[in-house]
Amino acid sequence: MIQLIYKPSVYKFNTCKEFAEEFNVGKGDLVLSNEYIFKPYFGGLNLPVTTIFQEKFGTGEPTDVMVETIMAEAAKTNYKRIIAVGGGTVVDIAKVLSLRSTGNVDDLYAKIPNLDRDCELVIVPTTCGTGSEATNLSILNRTRLGTKMGLVSNAMYADSAVLIPELLHDLPLGVFATSSIDALVHAVESSLSPKATAYTKLFGYKAIEMILCGYRRIVAAGNTKESRIAESENFLIASNFAGLAFGTAGCATVHAMAYPLGGVFHVAHGESNYVLFTAVLKNYLEIQDAGEIRVLNQYLADLLDCSVETVYDELEKLLNHVLPKKPLHEFGVKKEDLQMFTDSVMKTQGRLLANSFVPLDDARILKIYTEIF
Ligand SMILES: [Fe+2]
């Protein structure tokens, strides 16, 4: 059984300038980024790189059409290395761009798992949640098929993951909140997964501690921009740790059940996870109050200075300071949608449900949706 997949070399720099110097960023590099990130942080360095700004090719989550248009644009230049500087969308597109391809996304899905790398890939995350710099997964909306699907291949691991805390300094509160809660969910889900190992739990539990202690310090300081800036490095590393943990042990039911909320009602990934988070944990506990969930609950109780009986309520109290949790109906979900969500999860999310702490049937999935309605 695989214990820990640890592919990219991980670097950390205090500034973008230090990174650019150490990596000799310049001729032959294609930088995929967003203009509002690249310009303020790299613009003054006058690097002779080719840039592609993702937002010029569409907004929102990456689609097959967006990726193909960017592939065609990239093909006009000669590059030896791709440097992704951005959040989940930019990173996921860069991973696909680094593959040898015909320029057609459907062809890539058809070739799984026999995909090949075409050039070196460096990933510089600018949010503190996806952990995507540590994983081999890219999630694209396949508009021609009408579904969102993960493209998974070992050819998509970055060569280098580069953490630069200053890139988080202008992160809006909403993005900080949703991305860091996503990282917390990665850490918890991977630690409860049947695929968890001593190695993944080392990173998973440490990420939980870093994120919860970070939230407590931020809340104690009044949740100001300055208090979040002071935590940039802590959250960036925690997100990377959580990425390493779920890259091997996987995510599970929280992600699976959040999927229809994100896909149909366009709720941000981290927020849709948060809506499901404690409800899924409570239901795991109802089914089996033994094993790793006891370890987790004691660990959380120690961090939150509370009893294990009140641990999920205390956890939610803390998270609500960062992102107030809303019931499903406030996103526009109707009671009659819950059965449709349940059917969709049971039908399409088997990959994630397989990593659940305990198996859940459709009646249990519907019960959870009903509890958070
Ligand atoms: Fe996630």
C-alpha cells in the first residue's frame, strides 16, 4: 500500500524577487497567471518571459474550451518551462498545458493513464487552500459532455512547488476564508480516509493544528488584514501539508456532497465544503464512535480547549468567525433538490465516497442534506 506520494521539490522564498533570481526566471519561460497578481508582484522585475493571463480566456472554473484556447495561444511561443502563478484555476490549467497533446482536451482524457509531459512545470500557489501544487489532479468542466471531471495522471505532478507568502498579502477575506477552510477539510478528510497512513496523518494533523491555531490568533487580533498577512506563511505551508496528505489518502464525503452545490448553485468550493463539513463528521460518529474519528475528535478538543462532546460545535463557532455558515436554502436550494443531489452523488462520486471513514448509503446522504437544509 502506498504510504506517501511526494513528487514536487518544495521551495519557499520570502519574496518573488528571490524566487525569480534562484529559478533564473526569464527567456524560455511561459508564465500562466492573472494580470492582477502578476503585475504588482512580478511586473517591476521586468522579466523577459512570455505571459498568458488566464482571465482573458474566460472567468470561473476551467473548461475544456478555455484550456484549448490557452493551449493554442501557448503554441505560438517557444517555451521550455511553464510557471503557474495563481489559484486553483490557473494551476489546474498549467498542469494540462504541461502535457504533450494535440491541443484537444477530449484526446487527453481518452489517453489516461498514458499521458506524457512536454516541459518542466513550476507551480506557485497564490491562495492557501487547494494544495494543488502537491497533487496530480486537474479538474475541468467538460462542456461538450456537460460534466466536471478530474484529469488524473502522474505526468501532471509539478517539478517544483514554490511557496511565497507575500503573494497572499492581498488575498480578499472571502478567498482567504474559503481556501483555508478547503485546506482544513483536505486535512481532516484525508486523516479519516481508509487510505490514510502514518505519513499522510503526519502532514494532515499538523495542517489541522496550523490552521486552527492560525484562526484563533486571527480572531483574537480582530480578523484584520494585518492579522491575516501575519499568518500568510503559516497558512501557505498548512495548505501544502494538507495537499500532500490528500494527494495520497484522498478526500471523501464532504467533497463528494459539496460537488452538486458547487456545480449547480456555483457556491465557492471551500464554502460548499464548509456547509457539509460538521454534518458529515456527526454522521460518521453516529455510525461508528470508534477508531480514527476518536483520535481526531480528541485532537480537535485539545486544540479548541473543549470536551469531545462539544467539539464540532466549538469548531463551527471558530470557523464562523472566518466564514459564517449558511443553510442550504439560503443558496437557493429547494427541498425537492435534495433527492436529486443524493442521486447525483451516489451515481457520480464513487471515487470520493470510497474514501469515507465509514460507508454511507443513499438514505444517509439524504439525511445529511436534510439536516443542513
Ligand atoms: Fe478541496
